[in-house]
Amino acid sequence: MAGPGGSRLPGAPVDEGEERIVLHVDMDCFYAACERLREPELVGEPVVVGMGYEAGETIGAVATASYEAREYGVESAQAISTALDRLPRKATADETPGVDPDDAGHYRPVDMEFYQSVAADVKEILHDCADVVREVSIDEAYLDVTDRTAWDVAEGFARHVKGRIEREVGVPASVGVAPSMSAAKIASDHDKPDGLVVVGPGGVREFLAPLPISDLHGIGPVTAGELRERGIETIGDLAEADDDWLVDTYGDRGRELVRRARGEDDREVTPRGDPKSLSRESAFAEAVEDEETKRERVRTLARAVADRARRKEALYRTVGIKAVEPPYEVQTRARTLPGPVDDPELVEEVALELLAEFDDVPLRKVGVRVSNLSFAEHDQSDLAGWEGPAGGGTSVRSGRASEERSRSTVSRAPRFVQATLGDFV
């Protein structure tokens, strides 16, 4: 059943035999992209994120290298000493004999709290675009969008997801679209960075055939070397290989690798547990100081978050807001209620009360979040009972519930960043 433009109406059943539509979203050089988010002058420059590059330190490794840094031979998991030999630090280039500042790069320390905050923004978009999301890592996820779109418009849908990530968060992503998880992952890697590759139904085996055997998920360097010794160079070669030898050599894993090489992968995209929080965020076209403009945006977000929680049959104990000041200074405020509730009006009320602290502050983005979620079947706590005895009770709506505050100041200083994101991590 399709809606306007070929998209499937939400909740409509999947036709028997119809191919699933799976997106694999993979953020490009994610840590480096986060550093560029708060330091725009790093865009287009070689950026290395890692530890151990300070003078006097001898142990460390590269966590992420931008594509510009990779041109100098810097790679993830590489010893930091090797990276510095190949790409000296720009910060010390002027003081180092024989080093050309134009052939030097920017080194930044790993700041996981900040990266997790940016990843949370991305994942909120993914959960908004798909009913089924499997988060694999901080910068990678699978989406089953079979109930959201149709194959004839799948490329446009994937482009929409990419565009939202770029527009609302400001970091690039590569997206692969295919009828299976394994093919979607290979597709997302096929045209990095900032790529979009669609492999339609019936075209998976043809797409995979010419690719090197090492591109197939589950084949590491050792296995790839063993297969090459047998003359198996491409995924197509593996698809035509002797099944008996592969099973004898690798057991059930060998049988599974052949199936994937032939484009056969019936694994379903399954979420990993219940979400810990639900949120919605929205960026302004430019920094906004007007109080009513900010309040109206937060009202809209609060209603959306409460509706999403209700659709997921989730109760929540904590309501919070996120306020991002230019250039990218993240502030969060949260209030914890005495018990779990499903109360859209209360979400809006608490969010607006927390926002009041930023009345005279220009903001580039705002967000509303509910957390401390409960999915168990039990009665909702009675708000009326929290008023307590006359003169001495705790009133949720008066704002005297316990309040949590967390602050993240993401400075533009290149060497040190304070980041405590609380519920928004």
C-alpha cells in the first residue's frame, strides 16, 4: 500500500515476497568531523584525533584521521609517533627545522563526551526517519525503512536522511541502501566520503561480484589471504567457490560467507534494547535571541517528544532541554519528577520553565528530551499524590521537584574542552 509519490503509508503491511529496504548510515571520519563542527577553520585541513602527541609523551594512537590526513599516510589505530613522522603538527611546525607548515596537520585530543553529544543528535534524526533502528556504534547504524518508503523512491528517501544530518547536525554521512544489512554496509563504504549508493532488488549479486574479497563483512586480513591463495580474489569468485571446501575449512562461517557473497542475507534489523531517552531538536537558520521565537520552537518540540513517547508506550521521569549557543556551546538543563508520567502538558511546561534561563541568550539550536524511561506495564504515578500535605508537600507543577543541571562548554580552544552533557549524552 503506497501513499503519494510511491511511499508506503505508515503501518501498512509489507507485501509477501517484497524486498526490505535497509539503510546503513556511516558517519565519515566522525571524530574529525566533530572537531570541525566546533572549529570550522579546520574544514579542508588535515585533522588527526588521538592521544600521545604532546611533547614528552611516547605512547599513543590515532583514533581518527581525516581524508586529508590520510593522504600523508596517517591511519586509524596507527602509532601516534608514526603519524607525527608522516604529518608533523602544525602547532609546532614553525619551530621545527625542515618542516613546511603547509605539510603539517592539526592534532586534537579525543573528547568522547562531545562526540557522544553530536552522535545523539544524529541518532535522534535516524529514529525520527525510521521505526526500526539498530545502533551499531557511536557513528554507525542500520535502518529498516520498508514501512516508510518504496523502492522507486528509496534514493530520495536516503538523500533526505543525509540532508537532515548535514543540515541539522553539520557532519557528513555516507549511506548505503540495499535489500539486506550486509549489502547496505558494503554500499555505504563504496563511495566515501559523503556518498550515497543504492543497490536495488535483484542487483545485489551483480553489485558485489567485482568487489575485492576483503570488502565482504566478516572477512579479515588473514581469511582474505587464505582465500587469495585459493584464487578467490573477488566476492564474485567466492560466490562461485566450492562450498564443500569452504565449509570444511571455516565451518558454518564458510557457508554464511558464501551466502552473503551471493547476495543472500535474511537477517532482520533488530534494535538493541529499549531507548534510554527520547528527544527532538531543531536548529534555527541563524542564532535567535527573540524570547517568543525560542519558546514557540520549544513548545513544538515538547509536543513532538511527548507524542513519540506515547506512541512507544513509554513513561518518563526526567524532562530536559538543550540550548546551543554560537559557535557550538552546548548547555543542558533537566528536572526530575517524583515518579514516571505520561503528561504532554507537563513536558511543555517544564521545558519552557527550563528555557527561561536563556531568555536573553542567542541560540542556534534548541531541543527537548524525556529520559529515565519506563516501558514496564504498571500504573502511572499519581501527580495529585505528590502535592503532599498542606504547607509541606512537593508540587511538580510549581517547579519544586528535584532539578538536575548539567553544563557543557565547548570552547574554540584547540587543546582543552570541558564537556559534561548529562542526560543529553
